[in-house]
Amino acid sequence: MNRIIKIILLDILKNKIVLAYTLILAALSWSSFALEDNSAKGLLTILNVILFTVPLVSILFSTIYLYNSSEFIELLLSQPIKRRKIWTSLFLGLSLSMVLAFGIGAGIPLLVNAPDSVGLMMIAIGCLISVIFVALAFLSSILTRDKAKGIGIAIMTWLFFALLFDGIVLFLLFQLADYPIENAMVGITALSPIDLARIQILMHLDVSAMMGYTGAIFKDFFGTSIGLIVSFLLLCLWVIVPFFISLKKFNQKDL
Amino acid sequence: MIDIQNITKKFGKLAVLQDINLSFQKGQCIALIGPNGCGKTTLIKAILGMVLPDSGSITVNGKSILGEYLYRNNIGYMPQIGRYPDNMTIGQIIEMIKKVRNSTADLDEELIRAFELDKMFDKQMRTLSGGTTQKVSAVLAFLFNPEVLILDEPTAGLDPLASEILKEKIIREKEKGKLILITSHLLSELDDLITEIIFMQEGKVHFHQKIEDLKASTQEDKISKAIAKILKNNRHEPHY
């Protein structure tokens, strides 16, 4: 397995897009810490960057990379290699390079400017979000043979989780304001990895006080260590489930 | 060596392979012929595990290939249209496949020299002509001295010199007792190569005969003429 991961990793790291992505993340992170006088404000700025750009780049780059390596996959398939191994290697290679780009671009400024639990939490969540959206990219690229369709699905997925989901939640919140839906809200956030990540970090930034009664409910759940573990497990599920569905489909695909 | 039993495959509603039963032994050189879209390449890809048949079984050396991958150590495959990562050079592709296989067997680099590919090792795959890409495919198929060679339209796109080199190479490998499976439309090229012929039509095996039997029964000494005669005779048969 190592040999194939190495080949893929080297190929991705040679790609200039990954380099540009790292530099952009670094520029955004360093400047948001430089602009704000206290690190908590800087963290909030970076949070929005992480929750917006990291998923977009992860899912788009991975989807396009997968479509472009169809020749490579075909070539490897005629060699004595397990299908499962090819797909897993691609996943590990892409995840590793996305995590590496995030680690260098945003991880270093975070460690320098906010070397506390919140900073570490942010790095961990950023890495998880990167891997989650790589997994979603695998799912969207296995669903269709058509490259344009596949990239379309990837963009829609990102759009849904980054923008639409919040809109739907907000709409529900206002429509059902007369009912006690606070506990249900906690459950609904589990349906979007981005919201899960956002709430997890907000809880640690002590700005949940601004979120009113719902914020208090969130604090009750996500603020505890059980809530922390559960939300991390949920984020891990967001990696495992899409990837395993795609692996299953890849094992049965005709090439 | 390779046994194919009751293979069927459908792409959507289109039945590409219908109940195929074939058996190939060592030392044979088999030509797989038939009109375009009759399922030749699909059959080959099924043997390689790239296409998964809907039903039936394929065994290599007595073992089912379903979910297996190590049997591909013994197979060299030359695809009809070789597709390679664009930004890699010829040398990198060959190096990569060597690394991936991690084989300790003697490498057969004869074709690299014969095709003079060593002079173009740093050329990128996207800059190559169709014929040169075919040469790379051929090199990769023969590189690991496999017991089984599966060649899908090997000489299509090659210049006369290169296709002669490849043909001689195939004959030499055949004499070593390897199993060789060729698909081709150029019947005249097959004359001095093959020992058996399989004619496929609309996803079915039309006939599977030894060359001597075929020539004897049609009283022709050229394969192309023998095939033409059979097809002509078939046309007079009533269709049910």
C-alpha cells in the first residue's frame, strides 16, 4: 500500500494548486491574527475561513483529481493490485496532502498565535473537515462517469453544507419558534459536518452566550466532555460513511 | 489454464456477453475476432477483472478470479487504447509499474530497445503519438515475462516496422509455451501467428476451432479467406 500512496502523494504535492492553497491559507491566517488585537477575534475570523474555503478546496480539488486520474486507476487495475487498495491509497494520498496543506497554511499561525486548547481544537477540526470533504468528493465522483456532472455534484454538496443548510435551519427555527425545538436543534446540527465543527469551536470560544437560549442548550450538550466525544465521533462518521459507500461502489464498477 | 464458464454481462439493456464458454490452454495462441462491438474487449476485461460479469465464473489455473488479484501477476495486458497519466514521462511510467509490481522476476526489456523507447524516456505521455503510446503499452505487457499475454488490437496504429518487431516478439513468446490471446481485425496478419481462432458475434461465440481444422473444412489456406467462406455459407442458412 505504501508504494502506491507514495506515488500519489508525490504527484499531488507536485501540483501547483495545492501549493497555492497552502499559501492562501497562510496569508489569511497570518493577516487575521495581525489585524485583530486579541487572539479570540483572530480565531473567529479564521474559523469562518476554515469553514468556507477548506471544504470548497478539499471537495473540488479531490473530485477533479479523481476524474483526472481515471487513466492511472485503469493502469493500476490491470496490475496485480486489489481494487480496495487502489481506492484507499487514493483516499489516503488526497487526505494526507489536504491535511498537510492545512497544517502548514493554517496550523502554524494557529500554533504561534493561539497555543491553547482552542487553537489545537481548531487545527483538529480543520483537519477533520478537510478529510470529510475529501470523502464526500470520492462519493460524488463515483456516482457518475461524467466529469462535468461529478464536479457539479461536488459544488452542490459544498453549497448545501456551507450555505443552504444554515438557511434551512434558520427557516425552521423561525417557523417553529413557538415550539420547544431546542433539543431537536442539537440533533439537526449533526446532519451537517460544517455546523458540527462551527458549534464545537464556538462553544470553546465562550461566545455561545450570544446565541441565547439555544446557545445554552448547545452549551449543555457540546460543552461537556461527552458532547465533545460524541461530536468528534459524528465528524468521524462523516468521513467513514461516504468513503465506504464509494469504496463499495468502486469495487463493483466496470472500467 | 483459463476457463470461462457461462459468462453473461449486460450494460444496461444491452447484452454484451451472452453465455460464453471458453477454455484456453498453455502454448496456445488464440485469435479473438468478430465485428465491432461484439464483446471482444469486454471479454478480455472480464478476464482481467476490470469488468465484473453478471453471472458465470472465470478460473485461472483452477482458481476463481472473483475478488482475487494476485493472478494478474501472470498476465501481461496490452489495451486497445492505452490511457496513461498525462504528466508522467515514459521512463516514469515504466519505473512506476516496476515499483507497483515489486517483482523479482527477470525483466524483459527487449522491446524497449527494439522500439528505441530508451531514447524518449523523458518525453511526457501527452506529447506521444498514438503509435508510440501503443509501443509503451506493448513494453509494459511483456516486461514481467508473464505466462499469459492478452493483446487487444496490438498492431493497430503501429508502423509496419514496429508491428513486424511486435509480431516476431509474439512468435518468440509463443514458442516459449506461453498462452497468447489476441484480438484483431487484420486477419492477414494472424496467418503465421495463431493456433486457434474464436469468432464472436453479438456477444456469443460463433465458433471456436483449431486453425488446421478450419483450413481443412473450408479448403482454404488463408485465414481471411476461410473466415469469409464460413460467413458466406452462414448467410444461406435460414434465420430462425
